[in-house]
Amino acid sequence: MPRFVLARLLIVGLGALALSSSLLAQATERVLYVSALDSKTRAPVETLTPGDLRVTEDGVVREVLRVTPATTPMPVAIIVDNQAATQPAIADVRAALTTFLAGIDGLGPVALITAADRPTILQDYTTDAARLKEAANRIFAMPDSGATMLDAIVEVSRGLGKRESDRAALVLVTPELTEFSTLHFSQVLDGLKASGAMMSAVVLLNMRGSIQDDAGRNRAVVLDRGVKETGGWREDVLTSMSYKQALESIAAALRRQYRVVYARPQTLIPPERVSISAARDGLVVSGAPARGQKER
């Protein structure tokens, strides 16, 4: 091979190496909000270190730089399915919500919405614990109604997306019963993603099986993928008396969140998927990117 060709190849190779090194040197810091639970007790872990976590972007491992307790306010929207068939469980729902509200008191403004017949705001966002408790005690099963849970998720997601905070949560309390919404699950998931909120759900399983129509299937997909894809938690219960314990678990996970900072090399195309998992045994983690971060 001629000597000048080798020289040109060497120059090109050195240029590519220099560009790669430059991109690495200009790595930007990205933020995730994460909850970590003991895999056996389901209790939040007291301490979390960078070595406990594994962050990937489109399957590529990123370096975790810092882990600190989350301190920024977190607005929380609670949606309750109160369709007619929930009447036997309403007393348990009220008691569980009272405990949950006490568990997240001080975390940020909270709103309470019901989903029977149509989405209805019982209490708009407030930090007033007394007003929230009073609203929870006003929940009742609406006669001759079915749920519009998917409509409620979309509307609440839209509202959460307008709130100025770098983290937010959406919590559902629902049985596997009739769904009257006509929305496709993709519309609901798109709305959730746009809001940046982490969706958690307490689901009372229907031992006779879920409704197997299109609306029921769309609801089932949202309850499954919505939690997984937004970094929340799902708690399945067999009786409404277990609502209280399940909501206590979610309240503890929300209250004990961590702010995780990791490094991303400069890139022209942002990743499609950011994932976080435990890097040590005995730990279960879930989380999502901070809201409002500009992609670069």
C-alpha cells in the first residue's frame, strides 16, 4: 500500500479517536428519581450507593455518579375507581386513603379524583391535610355507574404535565371491573409518557376474571405497562381489606426516593429507553428520568 494512503488512514483514525475522546470529555449529567425496596420485606432501603444501581440507555451501561435523598416537592394525583360495583369496598377504600395521605403528608400537593361515570375532582391539588382527609371521606360508590379510569388517567396526566416540578406521581386505586372508556391503551400510555409522572397502582383482582372486551383489555394493558414504563409500583390485592397495607407500601416508596445522577456522553440522538435496575442482590428498584430535562 502506498505510503501516502497509510498516512491518510492514520490521520482519519486519529481524528475519530480525538472526536470520541472529546465527546466523552463533554459528558452531561442526567437525573433519575428512584425508589429502592428490600426484595424480601418490601421496605424502603435506608441507604443507597452508586454501586447498588445499574443505569442503561438503549442497553448501553452508563456511569452512576451520585445518589442522594430526593428533596424536591412531588405533586401526587390519586384516582379512585368508585363505580357502583365498588360499594362493598368503599369503607376500606376510605380508611386506606386516610393512611396513605398521612404517609405522603409534606411530600407535595395532592389531588383526589374519582372515575365513576366521568372523571371528577373531589379535591384539587393542596397541601392541606385536613381538606384531603375530608375529601377521602366523601368518596362513595356512584349508583348505576361504570368506571372511566382511562379517561381519568389521560386528563390527570395532562394536568400533571403542566405542573412545574421535576418529579410527579399518579396513584390508582382500582378493582378489575367494568371500564367504560373508549380510549385505546396507546393513547393513555402516550399521555402518561408526556406527563413524566410515575404511575403506581393498587389493583383488587377479580377472581372471576377481568372483563374480556376491548375496554377491559385496554385497561389491563395500561395497568401493566403504565406502571412498568413510568417507573412506578404495582400492588395486587385479593381483598379490599388489603388496600391499606398496599397503599402504605407505595407511600413509603414515594417518600423514600433517591435522586440518581449519571453521565451521558454527548450525542446527537437521545436514547429511546433509559432503564434502571439493581446491581446487588436483595434489592428491587424502580424509577424514571427527572421531568423537564432537555434532551441533547
